[in-house]
Amino acid sequence: MYYNRKIALTTLGCKLNYSETSAIGRALSEHGYQRVDFSEAADYYVINTCSVTENADKQTRYVVKTALRTNPDAKVIVIGCYAQLKPDEIASIPGVSMVLGANEKFKLHEHLDKLEEAEAPVVLNGAIDDVAFYSDAFSHGDRTRTFLKVQDGCDYMCSFCTIPLARGKSRSNSIAKTVELAQKAAATGVKEIVLTGVNIGDFGKTPDGNERTSEDFYQLIQELEKIESVQRWRISSIEPNLLTDDIIAFVAKSEKFAPHFHIPLQSGSDRILKYMRRKYLTPLYRERVQTIKRLMPHACIGVDVIVGFPGETEEEFRTTYDFISSLDVSYLHVFTYSERANTRALNIAPVVPKAVRKERNEMLRILSEKKKRAFYEQHLSTERRVLWEMENDGGTMYGFTDNYIKVGIPHDESLSKTMQTVRLTNVAGSGFVRVEMSGEVAAL
């Protein structure tokens, strides 16, 4: 054990990665390592990676170089999804000292000693089928909110996705243990907890992923609601086929769960959805959106969509565009399809040219801005509860309403990390809403 060695961690990718980086960091601190910011000189740099897109892989290489510019003598450790999928590729990056797969990343503190005598990169990466345990995690550092991991892995095998190959089978802890973890997260002083995972609607598998229990996600959120110290809960991305009427009705009546849903669509063409091996078609998706809006007209609904999937014709893209346009949704996360090794999509033809993929991406991004602006304008002159962030962004502080409208006021440190009721007045050109506080419009 090398006590007081400085170690810096950074996260690429999803909210789940952020929660796990925090958990790994806490374990390192408990074992005597001194945490420092990633921009500072450290003995070890840990990069928790994503591999959803080709750009994520390139970003990993960039961050490795950045760390070594800060301290050329440091040891660089790469963990996460990219590390599980392509360990040898990562080990070949100049300066990388260790690569840990899914089975080993939570044991990082046990492996650092191996670096002292190693002459070549240490690669510890077992088969993903051997990952038969569940590790709790929640993010910590931004005391405004935390990301609470409630589920890991995925049993779906969508033809474009490598996540099951990187994270293994769907698995989770019991409701009782998840509630206990949530209480620990709440004790750090956060005002909002975001539930995260790979496929959180599939909550209820055993920690080894081999069996389904009698517990489910609907039961989980009912128990979490009872934790008195948490003011606001938010559900992250949830599959449309797992977003049940019971869940929607519960959120509609809840005083703590935010009226905000992020529901992956991926395509508005049923033929493409079948090629993607998704577990729903567009009629179900439309029905989910309509049910939410019937019970919660004020609810925010985000949509994931992929453009340029193999075989997507111009007509099918237009079908996707028109389908999304017809839905009462609030914003889009648009992804350009990129080829990923060992996925079924590689066998689907014809391949959409990259220039066409880029054009389609831009069209949907413009649609997203229109949807978001319309949603913001729909709520002008209404009152919402806002959780103010900690950051001072050029003299402005921002916050989000319960239904995920970004609002801004001149920075006021006394409001940081507080919740207040405000009146939404007008949409600013930079994409947020000005609000009225104490009978006055906050000038920006």
C-alpha cells in the first residue's frame, strides 16, 4: 500500500459512469490515496471510459495525452466500457500503464501495487460472462444532486449496441439495500437524486443477474418516495416498453418525483426498429407519450434517436422526423450511428454515407431546438420549483425546474443549492428562461 500517493479520476460518458467513478474514488480515499483534481499533478490518473460512439474512443486517447502532459511520470489507468471491449487497443496507447475490465475496476485499490514493478501495461480483463456481482454506487462532489446507481447491465441485444458486451447481464440490488444506499447519498446533503443505470426499468434481477426477483422498479420508486430527507427524485432514461401505466400514474401523483421522463425512441420507422431489435414499435411509443401528457400536461419528455442506421432510407428518415414532430415531446438527444465491432448492425445493408448521417443529425438537432423552445414558451407565466446550481457561469447562476426547464438569474451565492418557487417570464436567446423573484424580473 502506497499511502498519500496522489490520484486523480475523470469520467467519460453516462451518468452511471459518474456514479461509479465516485464510488471508486471513495474506496481509494479509504485506502489512503489522496484525491486531487484531474488538472493537477498526480501519481495516478484514472480514466473511466465510455464506448458508445467512435468519438468516445478518440476522447479516451486525448485524455491519456492530457494527463501525461501534466505529469509525464504518472501511471495512467483506464477502466470502464472501452476498457472491457478493447483492452489490447487501450494497452497499446503510449503512456497507459493499466487496463481494468468490468470484473476488476471496483478493485482498483487492490491492483495499484502491481504497477510499481511492471515493465509493460498491466491488463486485467476477464470475460464479461464472468461478471456475476453488483456494485453499489452514487456520485458525490456536486452537493446539488447525485446520481444513484440502481441497476447495471442489460439483457437486451439491440443490434447497434455494445453495452451488454461491456457491462454484462442485467442485475440490481434488493429494494431494501437500494433504499439504504439512497439514504447514504441523501446524508451528503444533496437536494435531488437521479436514478440511473443501464436499463433501470428492468430493476429486479438478482445481483448475479441469473434470476428475477419479486421486486420491480415500480415498487422501488414507491419505497424511495418515503425517504423524508430527499426533496426531489428524477428518473433517468427508461425504455418505453418498461415504462408502465403504474409508474406514470405514480409520478403524476407524487410530490417528490419530477414530471420528467427520458424515453429512448431511436427510430420512428417500425421497419428500422425491427432491424435495431428494439422491444416496441411506434404505436406503443406514441401511447406512452400521450398517457404522460394526459396525466401531466406540464411534463418534460426527452427522446433518444439514432440517425443513419444501416438501411435507413430517405423516406424512413422522413418518417422518423414526422413522427417525432407529431409528438408532444420537449427535446431530443440525437446520435449519429457509428459502426461498433461485434454488433449485428454490421451485417445490415446498405450503409448510409457519413455525409448523409451528418445532414440528418443536423435536421433533428434543429427540430430539438424548436421543440425545446415551444416547451419553454408553453410554461411562461407559470410558477415552478427550481433547484439552483452551485456554479457561477460568467455572473449567471442556473437551475432546473422540476419539469426540467433551465432557468437563469444573476449569480447569488445565498441561493446556491436551495429550492425556490419562481415565475417564468421570458425565454432568453441563449436557451434558458428568465424568472421573476420577489415580484421583480431578474435582469441579465
